[in-house]
Amino acid sequence: MTGQRPLSARSVVLSLLLGAHPPELPVSAIIDAGELFDIAEPTLRVALTRMVANGDLERTHGTYRLSARLLERQRRQDAALDPAGSWDGTWEMVVVTSVGRSASDRAGLRANLTDLRLAELREGVWLRPANLDRTLPVWPEGLIRSFTSSPSGDPRALAAQLWDLDGWNLAGRHLLDDIASANTASERLTVAAAVVRHLRLDPALPAELLPDAWVAEELRASYAAYQRELIESGMQLVVSSPGA
């Protein structure tokens, strides 16, 4: 495997719950899962307690579920597995118009724009092909102006300027190799989590802007197969009956 680090107890819990729909599991199922992934029960219980205290999880009658904040993370994760739509050749453009914001505010805005799969052409100017089935947020007044435009020039060259497509694709190929070589349950979960993280960085471009042999669909298919495997093996247990 290409340098994937074993998941912590917290990461195991999050990986299980982020993949569950609805995102909740009885504590007995989480403990059983921890044993499968070589996480001792005391370690897992400490992690669960800390995650509740930190606002990652909510506990009700022996069942743990994702907090509202992490439900949004799950929504983004799910969107990463099937993001792209048709494209009419237009691009979304977002221009940051406010000045004098703090460094933390600027960093937070950059993270939000990146989550929206926008890329920065130059400072304060972000864009992407308008092929995603979503609307941009309502920004605070004076912060941002958004447009739909048709930039001049070669759109493939523009996409290659905005994203390191070859680098993303190469990392995806390494992950496919990791999937093929993972043997234990712990290794497979570790790689699956890495695949999700990588897919969240997929620019989700129209097919006509992608390089040849783009690996995103293979990665999505591999992750979907892993999720089916988890379900069939009983890892996502009777979530409709928390007392089980």
C-alpha cells in the first residue's frame, strides 16, 4: 500500500457513520466493528465519549449518530460519489469583492470555495465549468459577486491551468492499486476512507475537459462495491432498531 496510515478509533467510527444511511449505529455494532478493525473496546469507548463532547456525535438510548455539522460533511461526501452533470459550455465565476478581512476569515472562505469545487484563477477570482447540479450559496452582502460566463480560449487548457489533473489522476491510480492489495478489514477501511477524501478533491469536470484514462469512475465504483460489501457483511447493522 502507498503509505496509507492505519485509521484511529475516531476515524473508524466516522468512516462507518459517514457511510451509513441513516447515519446512526447502536453502540454494540460500533464495538463489534472496532474489534474487526483491531480497535480495542476501551479505546473505542474513550473515542466515542470524546466525540460526543467535541460535538462530532450525538448519543440517544445507546445509539450514536452524526451531529448536524457532520451531516453536512456526509452530504458533501455523498455528492462526491456522483457529482457531475451535463455542460452547456458556460462557467461559474465567483469574485471576492470584500477587503480587510482577517486571515482566518480568508482561509475559511477559500475552504468553502474549494468545497464547492471552484478553483482560483488569480487572487479573488474563482471559477469552474457550470456542470454541477447545485446552486451557489447566498453570500453576505459585499463579500462576493457571482456570474455565469463563457471564457475565451481553449477550455481544456483553462481546466489544466486551474487543476493539477495529471497529479490527481496519478494519485487515483495509486489508490486503485491499494484497493487491489488491501487484504485485511482494517486495510480495506483505511483505503476506502482515502478514496473518499480523494474523490472530494475531484474537480468533477465535464468529460470533454478531462485527460484520457480519467480514474474517477473506477474509484467511485470501487468505493460503492466496498459499501455493498459492508452492508452484506452486516457492518451497517439494523440501524432502524437502535436497541438491537
